[in-house]
Amino acid sequence: MSETIKGVTLRNRDRVPLHSIAPLAYPLVLYLEPTNVCNFRCVFCPTGDTKLVKQVRPVGMMPWELWTKIIDDFKAFEQPAENAHLFKDGESTLHPRFLDMLAYIRDAGIVKKLWIKTNGSKLSPKMNQGMIDNGLDNIGISIEHVHAEGYRERSLVKFDYEHLREMVADLYSRRKTCKVYVKIPYQGLSEADIAKFYSDFTDRCDYIGVEKFHGWSTPELGDFTMGYDVDDTYDGDPKTDKIVCPWTLFEFTVNWNGAVSMCPEDWAWKTIIGDASQEHIKDIWNGERMFQFRKMHLEGRRHENIACRGCDFMKTLPDQVDPWRGEILERYKAQHVNS
């Protein structure tokens, strides 16, 4: 279930087919994580399970020196990325230098469009103006409920919902060319709740959506679906079976400590193929470990990686390269030999 208003869509459906341009000399989409710390404890997200987090991965804030090193590395590519998402598993606006990070990547010219997603808890007139002044192009705001008591049940926090509404309105009034997206998961909401959501936010955003939980349900993490059916579409695209995950061919993810993942959905860090704190970004993009990971997918062996084995999210991605995976692999092999 997904709805849009005001003619804004989340995906470019007119883009060049991925199979015709792979291998790419530079990544098209970046996920750069300022922090994996979050101030919410959402019951549908593994980041909200503090005990699990301690067992699975380190938690922290990206050092400023690492941020500047990573951004400077991307200048080595001949073309800028299409989009950079300045978030992954945490609440990016908690980073004390988030606005500086935004300004640095914008001034570097390594990307055409800058995105963030936020729970909205740190929105303020100062934060809102800072994001606009520093060139943010798109901001997605995740609303968890339409009442304070709903936030306590779903995100385990005491939260001022009415203040959030005011700050979203403030952001929208300052937005200039920045697009504001607001969404809420509909599971557990009544028809009255959904009607209230639309009433509360329709006039203060460019996109509004009522969507299913994405859902996290893997053997090593546990079940975070809350007993509901998880997302079977994304922005109107139905799930379709795939052998090859398209993200392996055009996307680049850096976690807060410099660990490079093959996938932004890799919460448990099971697809690490590099360390941006020690290696140059371009060397990782063209390197042996990334080549072998792509080769695994193109040869139909993604089940060999625990994160990819049972992944449903890749089925929601619009690109389909399976019919061309053999010829794409041969092109990658030729590129790898000549690199």
C-alpha cells in the first residue's frame, strides 16, 4: 500500500537500463553513514534492539577526518554520483557535525543530489535552515504514529508529536527547491489514524505515503515484522524474483567507521568488502573483493552469502539484469583483467 500526491515519485522510471551500461566506471548511488546511533527504539527495527546491537556490530559516530577522507576519495572518479543518501541504520541528525558533513559533500561536487531520512526528532528552525542552506535536495521524514501514546508503543520513546508537526511545517516553509517526503507505516493504524495522518501532513510536504513496514526477518537477527505482512512493493513496484541484485552493480555503502558494505540493507555487516579508513574508495570499487562479490551474484551463487540468501528487498528494486547476467559477467572479467 503506497500513495503519492502532488505528482512526486520516488524513482526515475525513464533511466537507462542497467544491463546496457554495466560495468560502471563510478558508483551511481552512495550510502554514507554519519552514525548508526538512533534515539528511537522502534520495535520493527533491529537498531532498536540494544542487546542485539551490542552482539552484532560496533556503534559510533564517524570521525570528521574520516568523512573528509572519504569525500575527497570520491573526487578521483571522472563523474559525480547521481544520489548520495546520508544515512543507513541510525539517525544522522544526531551527529554533532551533521550540517558540516552536508556542507562538505555539497562543496566537493561528488554527487548531483543529496538525500537524508530522519525520524524528525532533531528538526528545529536552526537545523531546518542549516539543511536547506547546505544544499539538501530531498528529506524523508518517517512518522511512526499520530499520537504520543502510539510513539511510546511503537518507538518506545516519549515524543512530542505536535511539536514534530510544527517543525515539519517550518521545514516546508523554508524548503526552496528541497523536496519534503513524509511517510508512515500503516500496520497497526486505524482508518481514523490514517485520516489524521493525511490531515496533519498533506499541506506541509511534497510527497505523502502510507506504506507497509519494510520488515526485518532473518535467522541471525530475529523477527522484527511485529506479526504483520512485510512490504511487497516499493513506490508501486511489485516484488519480482531476481538472481542478481542490481545494487551490486551501481551502489556503494560506507558505514560510520569506514567499513564498506555491498548493500545498504546489510544491517548485520555480512557483506563487508573493504575499509575506507585504510583503502582508497576507487581501489575498493575496482578491487578484487567487490569483483568477486559481483561475480558470485552474476553466476547465480548469492545464496553463498547469508545476507543475500534470503533477501526479499532486492525483489522490490526496479532493475532486472538476469537475462543479461552472462554477458555482463564477461564484461566485468575483461575489465578486471585489464585493471
